[in-house]
Amino acid sequence: METYEQLLKRALEQVPKITFDRERFQVPEPDTIQVGNRTILRNFKSICSAMNRDEKHFMKYLLRELGAAGSQAGEQLIVQGKFPGSIIKQKLDSYLEEFVFCKECRRPDTKLMRQERVTVLQCEACGARSTVRSI
């Protein structure tokens, strides 16, 4: 039979190491310009890498929320339609709340995983798991 200290040590070894710190977690502000009837998010790729999320997932979410068509061109996302930067920022913040921050500990060190037909938000800091909607 294991002692309390041995059980505690084994439990602590299974807790994932913290990769991000919410205080130091910085997502760049959306850098948008309007060219004709299009809105270009110039730092799209750096936003996705700061969030540690797949570019296609965030692009699909953003385009669906804006109700617009668009495509990725290198570092940029080109959206059909005129959208002010404040709207893009608002959609980015709602994405962070729904798909990045842990529902339990509010830390950003999470990852999205597909399990069967369900998308799960797995926290690497506290180990919590919660389902998120598919987009």
C-alpha cells in the first residue's frame, strides 16, 4: 500500500506543466485596412500563432460570425465587405472566451481536440475538459 506522500508525488507528476501565463498572454490587436469593398486583416497569421490555434479554425469562425466570404493570402485574411476594426476585435475577444480560455481556471494554455463527433477544449494547466460548439 502506498503512503500519502507517494500518492501525492504520483498525482503531481501527472499534472501538466503550465505553458502560458494569462498575465503575459498577449494577442496582437487586429491590424485592419479597407481596400475597396474588402477588409484586410494584415496580422491574421500572428494572431493565430499567439492564440496557438489553427488558422483555418479561426478563419472559419471569423467569417461565419461576420456573415461574409473571405480567403487567406499569406499572412493576411481578406474578407469581402467593409468591417471596422472594432467589430473584428469584438469577434476576436468572443473567440478567445469560447475557444481559448479554460472554463475552469481561465488560463489560455488549452488545445482543441476532436473526440468522435465532439470538439473538446483540453486545459494543459488544470486538466479540465469542456465541450465547445463545432463551427
